[in-house]
Amino acid sequence: VFLHWRIPESSAARFMPPGVEPDVFDGSSWVGLIGFRMKGAGIGRGPGIPYLGSFNEVNVRLYSREPDGTRGVVFLSLDANRLPVVLAARQAGIPYVWSRIRSWGTPPGDEGGGPSGYSVSRFRRGASSRFSVIPDPRSVAGDPLSIHVTARFGLHSRFHGRTIHIPNTHEPWALHKADVHELHDGLISSAGIEVGGPPESVLYSPGVRTQFGWPRVVTGAHG
């Protein structure tokens, strides 16, 4: 589930690692509240890791761009319900939070279906979130904004005083338009971004297969 709000570029700029800037679309930056379930994650091309390789995740993210045009995402927070995954990711400088996350819904049939969504409750007192959408399986979301916020092939992060880019290869998301069914979110404001009103972009996807590559240091970027 992808929910996106328009925000000022200046609001996103203060979260960018050195050497990258907000990737602007239609004169604005965008903040996303994204929920998905990772299934069968593994190392390299190996098999999925039992138990640890399948988990729920909800993230708050911004969109970044290097001077050479390389695009990515900048995560403000990532909530996951597998503690070892959280601890390992923190060692790489990625801001994971250990949370209780529940997901519900099934892939809709040709005639539609019920809501699909996520609820997040952080174990250490903090923000929570609950959101769901009703997908329209007969629609295809291929507009420029939908592509801008989903065709992201890497992430930017800080690691030991440097900015790194970790590539992520995947086929284009199969995207469907959706309507908000329920939305009570505190994760975005907890991350330091304020939004108002309903999201401007609401998308649903049955999923995509991805593969992460080796990190590289962004040239000339120092924190």
C-alpha cells in the first residue's frame, strides 16, 4: 500500500544526506507512508531465510537525487516486526524500529475485494499507525506521479560519516488505483514531517520481486 502527500521541498531538504537533494515532482517533494510484507528474503541469490526472511514493514520515506541523476529514497523510519532484522539494519545506518505490525487483506479478484491494510504499534512507547485501502483491480496506475514514487532503484543513507547508495533491482510495480478506507497515522509526524488532509496519491500493488546490490559511497559526500 502506497500513500503519498505533497510537501514543500524545503521540508524534505533537511533530511537529505550530504551529496543528495530532494527529487522534486510537479514542483513539490513527496512523503510516503508505505506498508508491505516481505516474503522469503534471503542473501544474494540464495533461498529465503526461514522466519527472519518474512516480515511486515511500514516505512516513511522521502525521494532523493544525486547530481548525476541517480534517484533513490531516504527512509525517515522503518518499522518491522522481526527484532534481528531491526538490529542488523541499524548496524548499516538504516533507521529500523522494532514494532508490532499486523497486516490484513487478500489480493482482490477481478470484481474487487475488501480492504487491505496495516497497523503499527511500537514496543517502546511511541507513534502508532493504522491505514487501509480498497483497491480497484480493474484500474492501472501508470501516471507520472505513480511512477515517480515507485520506480525507485536504490536508497540513500548515512554510514560512518559518508553517504551511501544501495541499489535495488526490480521489475516495474503492478500498480492499481485505490481508495482510502481508514487512516489514523502518527508515524509521519513522529518522523518530523507535517501533512494535512488526505493523501494525493493512493496505490495498491500485489507485489514485486526485488534484489539489493552492493553499496557504494556517493562521491564527495561527507557528513
